[in-house]
Amino acid sequence: MSEIITFHTSPGSHHCRRVALLIKEADLDVDERFVDVRPPGMGGENEKEEFLALNPNGKVPVLEAGENTLTESNAIMVYLCDRFELDQFLPRQAIERSRVMGWQFWQASHLSPTCDALMAENMLKPTMGQDPDAARIGQLLAEFDRCAKVMAVALGDSPWLCGHDVTNADLAIGAALMYASACEIPIGDYATLDDWFKRLRARPSWQATQPPAFTS
Ligand SMILES: N[C@@H](CCC(=O)N[C@@H](CS)C(=O)NCC(=O)O)C(=O)O
């Protein structure tokens, strides 16, 4: 009997989206379980004992694979690629693998902190009746400019970050940018990056993982 794999997810979560994109790209047979995720102290399902037993961080995504419980979106992607031999998305050769995973670490440590902070300023603060901090936004946009140029150089004339095939690198980074327009992140100012993002958004996996009532 094949092992059941359960993906605990929230449709609006950009961290869940990168895993969801891989699942759709590879057409994996995975059960989805939607979690009512809320920020700390707001009574979300992610603060309940049952969920904290799966992930003590109280965050989605979580993947249950038989007896094993995995957390952290990029680590889950690595697991799925190894388990289902998805070599296109994460090559097995050491150098190629390291290049793809390098982008996944880069997304988590460089790009996402900048994009998430812009989301807080430009998207969340206005919904809470607070004024965005213009000086902070200026610093964040300067950091985004640095990140965008790093990506543009890597892309060069290639369609995807690691060459001719879409990989975990593109899925991880694309998901981090899913709210770019609502967060006023100026991807359109960088032609190479803009073309890459359009290419990603045109894929059926992007359409299939779009949160309800959201267009990009
Ligand atoms: N580094 C984690 C981040 C996960 C994360 O922050 N998930 C958010 C949803 S986008 C969450 O569950 N937030 C609930 C909370 O912080 O209380 C990953 O990549 O999986």
C-alpha cells in the first residue's frame, strides 16, 4: 500500500505556494488539508495543540509523509524531489543541485525578508489603518533593487534561473513574489525579471495554485 502524503496548507500563503507549485508541476498525488492560519494571538488553527504537535513553530506549510512530519517550504520541496525523483526540478549532480538550492536559500535569506517587509508596509499597515513608513520603504526598495539585479544577471538570456528548465529555484522565488503588485514591488522596472515572472505566471501550475479571488 502506498504511503499517504498530506500537505497542510493555506491558499493565500506564499510559503505554501512554492510547495503547491511543485506538486502541480509534477502532478503528485498528495492530499491537501487547509489550515485556518492566523497571525499569533488571533485564535488561528495554527495555534491549536493539534497543529503545534505537527509544527511547534505554528506555521504552514507542513507535509506529513507516513510517520514523518516535515516543515519549511524549501526543505519540503527537496524531500518531494528526492522522493519522486523529480530531477528536472532538483538535479542530483552536486554542482547543479547546489546551484538550485543556492537560489532557495537566497530566497529565504535575502529576497523574502525584503518582500515580506514591503508587504507589511504597503499591504498590511493600510488594512490596519496605519501609515506606511516612507523611510523604511525607501531602504527596502534599495534592497529589492539589489536582489532584482542579481536575478537579472543570473537570468541573462536564459528563460529560467538555472538554465533551460524551470526548477525549484524559479518556483521558490516566484512564490515569494506572488503579492508583488499589491505590495508595490516594482518588478516591471526590470525587463529581464519581468519577462521571467510573466513566463512563470503563464504556466498551468501558477493558474492552478492561484488563491481564490486573487489575480496577478
Ligand atoms: N520559513 C517558513 C515560513 C512559513 C510561514 O511563515 N508561514 C506563514 C504563512 S505564509 C504562517 O504560517 N504564519 C502563521 C504565523 O506566523 O502565526 C517556510 O518557508 O515554510
